[in-house]
Amino acid sequence: MATQVKVMQIIARMNVGGPAVIVAELMRGLDKSAFEQILVTGFCDENEADYLDTVAKDIKATRIAGLGRSVSLLADLKAFFGLVSLIRKYKPDLIHTHTAKAGVLGRLASLFAGRGAVRIHTFHGHLLHGYFNGLTTKIVILIEKILAARTSVLIAIGSKVRDDLIAAGIGSTNKYRVFFPGLPAPKTFAKAAAQSALGISSQTLYITFVGRLTQIKRPDRLLDVAKECKQRGLDVHFLVAGEGELFESSKERSQKEQLKITFFGWRSDIDQIFAASDIAILTSDNEGIPLTLIQAAQASLPIVATNVGSISDIVINESNGYLTPTNPADMANAVEKLVRDPQLRKIMGETGKARAEQYFSLDRMLKDHADLYRTL
């Protein structure tokens, strides 16, 4: 009988969001007779929901203090030596790191531990735009270049993510694989039942934003789009599912300007919210591949999104939605086209659902990873 491949998955923190979902599905879905996996992660900030505590309660993790989001030399050093001792203890065949901080500490710890494990790193997005000033970005790029040279395979979750990283000189083309994230098929709900469960009217068109209310996601831009729609007299209502440091200020501004927006806060019933909706929207400055848009496509929703990051792998402009420049007027134009044309919404929604089934299925993602792990 073939021996199990020992895989150590390392991620900085399992805050609710795309990387946590992907890692959780890998932990759950890979064949346990072929792969023995251990998940190593840090702790979430107090204003973040922890995916392991709220959704993926079935998944066990080894927690390392200091591996989380904030950067502090002392905490990072503690996390680094914690990782080194874990690697020496478990002797994994493969170390697969996710997210920037875990990618740096995990790969350095792997080199330092000297166990000869194969290193894989997944870029769930990148920090090249919209996160740091010029000097910090240059330092980030330099560190990533050095680590890429000591990594066997670099996985990008979208083609634009890969292209941006290669353009910045991080890793050679032949080291990259593009693995789209895969999600299980959503729970299905009748639209009227979903709307009634959420306590919203069936007489209105709903445009839904799902994501953290944090600077990179630009909730201020979402409010600008809502304001523009109001000025144009469009009878639409926005639904916002998510929390973050801009949650309260966004709510305050919405009330002050009397915008038609319902803030749900953090929710675990995204399938039901999308089932109650008519259009999905995302207003970010930068993205990897946002899983919420895959969920929206699975729910047959047309999508309006800024043309950033690898969103263009999910949304094909004028086919299953609109990719727009980042200004609110352009986004409102796209929303208006969909609001005024029910047939267009239906066609784009069906096209998006078919695309999601083809490219973003869970089976496909698990097979991509299992094949890669075996090969290495």
C-alpha cells in the first residue's frame, strides 16, 4: 500500500474570507488514505470572525501565537521558532503556505528546520497594489523574490494574480500553476422563501455586497454607487453582509444620506442572501479571486465589479456581468442596465452559473491539489 503524503498547511489566520474557505475545503476534501494533513494557524484580531469557530467547527488546527495578522518583531520571532519546532516534530513531506505573512515565516522556518520538505506557496491575491507605500512594497517584492527561488511550486488563484507577480519579477513562469478556487454547490432556496426568511420585501430589486468592510474593499465606493442610483431614481435596495473596521462609519453615512441599504453584519447564510438577491456587486481596489463572486455566480446572479485583480477570471465583461472602471458613475451605469432589463439579468445569471460549474467546482480544486502533491 502506498504511504500517506504528510502535508502541513500553514496560514496566518483563519479569518472569514477566501483563503480560510479554500484551506478548510482542502483539509476536509483531500483523500485521507492518501494524505495526512495538519493545519497550523494563528489567532484572528478581535474585530474579525474566526472561520474555524463560526463555520468550520469540524476542522482541528494547531494554533501558534504571533502568526496572526499584525507584524511585530518579537511575536513574529516566537511564531517562527514555533513553526520550526512543529516542522521538526511532524516531519512533513510537503509544506504548503497560504497568505503573505505565513508564506514568509513558514518557508523560512522550513529552510531553517532543514527537514527537506517540498515547499509550495499559494498567492490568494498579492500585496503589490493598494496595501503599502512604495518603499514597503519594494521590500515585500524583494522578500518574495528571494523566497520564490526556494519554493518548488507557486500557485496563483487567478491568471491576473500570476501575471502581476511575474511582472514584478517574483518567481519564473515555469514555477507557477493557476488553480481556481473551488466551492461546493450552494444550498438552494426559492427566492420568495429566502426574501421572507430575511424579512425583506419581494417588491424591490436587491443589489448585494458580501465582503469585509475594510479599506481595500472600498465600502465608501459602494455608498457612492447607492447614492448615484438614488439620484437616478432607480428603485433598488442594497444589502451588505460583512463587518470590519469601516462597518459603523459606513452605516452612519448611509443613514445620514438616507440611502436604501440594509447592513446585515457578518452572516453565515450567504447562500440564502444571494438567493434573495437580483444583482451582486463588488467595489474593491484590489482582489485575488473573491469567492463571494463565485457564490453569486453559482446563485445565477449577474455581477457588477471593478476590473481589478483576478475578478476577470470570474466575470467575463458583458457575458455574465460587467467589469467597470473604479469610479462610481461607471458602476452605476452597469447597475442601471441590469435594473432596467430583467431578461438581461436572467441571461447573464445563467451564463455565470454555467461558468462557475465548469471552472470553480470543489472537485476540480481538490483534484488539482491532489495531483500536484502526488507529483511532488
